[in-house]
Amino acid sequence: MMLSWQWPLAALIALPIVLAVIIIAAAFGGSRRRDTAGAAQVFDLDDALGGEHASQLLRQWRTLGRLAGAALVAALIISIALVARPAQVDQGEERAGSRDIVLCLDVSGSTLPYDREVIATYLSLVSSFQGERIGLSIFNSTSRTVFPLTDDYALVAKQLKTAGAILKGVETQSDIDHMSDSDYQKIADWLEGTQNRTDETSLIGDGVVSCAAMLPGFAYGSKPAHDARRARASSIVLATDNVVSGKPTYTLGEALDLTAKAQIGVDGLYAGPKASEQDESAVQMKSLIESHGGTFITQRDGSSVNDLVRDIERRKDAADHVNSRAAIIDAPGWWTLALAVLLAAWLALAWRLRR
């Protein structure tokens, strides 16, 4: 990363001040030596240290003094550099974690037998992400947040695996017929809060809006133009069969219009029997998702899952490019370490000189 200086003027001001102090100190030191030279000599230092051992100690003392002076000067230079605040541009840190993704799962009766496959697809998606925040919401007539946006991937994987294990008992009618009371209770507990409207199920548009509400900055209805740009790119991965039973507040088309205005991308994952993939509801879902810029896949198509991951990454990279900022951070680390080493060396030399 390229090194830069946030306060270069401060260093330019400090440098002549330090030089002035050094010159004054040297001048006073030279004056004192001249005064001493003019006084009557009581003894001659060279004569007193004429012996071999004494001469060796004198040379050692002078060498240590020069090293101590050099260490002190180097410490002063680094101190001046620190005054200028060394910094570096950390673009990678700015790009990391720049996207929020909500996994939005339909848990109505028609999709429940296929939700375990959907959760397996969610797990494969999550394993491809790095730095994104992930949340999970399930819905039927009403919605429930399973876990909010988080970048704790261990927690995300644990929650998805737990959900997959719970839903294993509802894949076929035979599984349901032979389900134990404890397994049934686990499923009921997991689905609690998703069926709070009588005689209405799979209200898909309402579910999408509830998932969008988990994302920071989402507002119901139109947003002013100056608020349209989001601080973080956002996506919803919607899994449903698009079979509505009841009167939703929002249709799927209206919900997608809302998310589009809030610049939230919505991708569709078909959660239903393979034989129904060409039904009107599935075709309509595919058309609505793609017309709003999203990707539509079926959870049984591994290559499509890879395409979805690439599409999410592509949109993430595009958003990062548009919103890229130079993150300038202080970088005093090596300078501070060098200053500490030099001061420690100077203290050690000064202590040795005093001896």
C-alpha cells in the first residue's frame, strides 16, 4: 500500500525547530569547552589515560557516546515523521463486508416439503460469500426473523443446518405420517409466528416486503431521489413457488417495485415440484424477477446456483466500483516500533556511559 502523509506541513515546521535546538545545544557545548580550555590545566587527560587499558576504555566511551548521539538523532527524525502522520490507502478494507443479503423463505404448506432442498442451496450460497452480512426470514401469512443480518458465518451455517434437520420430517407424506410428537413440536416451534392470519397462506408479496424491511434504509412506499442511493448494496434471495392463497397487502409485482425503488436486488429460487416448473405461477415469478433485474433459478440445477452466485458477486463488484472511496488510515506501526527500539538503545547506551 502506498505511504502518504496527512500532516506534512507539521513536519516541515518541526524540522527547523529541532535543528535550531541542536545548533544552540552544540554552540553552548562548544562555548563551555572553550572556557574550560582557557582555564589553568590541573592535569592532562591524555597523560592520565596514557595506559593501554585506560586508552581502550576511553575509545570505548567515545564510541558509545557517538552511538548514543546517532540513536538520539535517528529518534528525533522518526518523531518528526510521526508528527506528519504517516498513512496508507486501505481500499480492501473499504470493500469488505459491503453487501447485505436476506434469505427469504416461503414456509407455506405447498413449499414446506421442498424447503430442505432450498436450505441446502442457501448453504451453498453462503459458502461462496466472504464479508457479506446474511439474514434469514421465513414467511407464510406473516413473517418471522430466524436470525438478523450477521457476518458470523458459523452461526449462519448452524442455523441453516438446524432448519434442514427439522424439515427433514416433512419431505414426503410418509414422513409426516410417521412423525413423532417431539419432531412435530420442533417443526411447530420453528414455524411459530408465520401463520397469524386466519385462512390465508403464502402471502408472497408481503413476505418479500418483510424481508426487505430487515435491510437498513428500506422504507415502505416511494423514497425521495436524493435518498435512493444506498450506503450498502443489498439483495434478497426469495424461495417460493409463487402460489398465493389469500389476499396479500402487496402482490409480488408491487413488492418488487418497492425493492427496485430502494435499490434492493431480488433473485428468485423456485421452491416446488419439478413437474410444476412450467406452471403459470412459476412462469409469472420468473418473468417478474427477471424484469426487475434479478436471476431466477431452480434449486435442483447446480449450474444455476453457480450462476446466481456469480450474478450476486457481479452486482456487488459493480456497486463497490460506483461507491468506491479511498479509506485513508493512520499507519504509525513500523515508525512507532522503530522509535521505541531507538529510544531503548539510547537509554541502554546512556546507562552504560554513566557507568
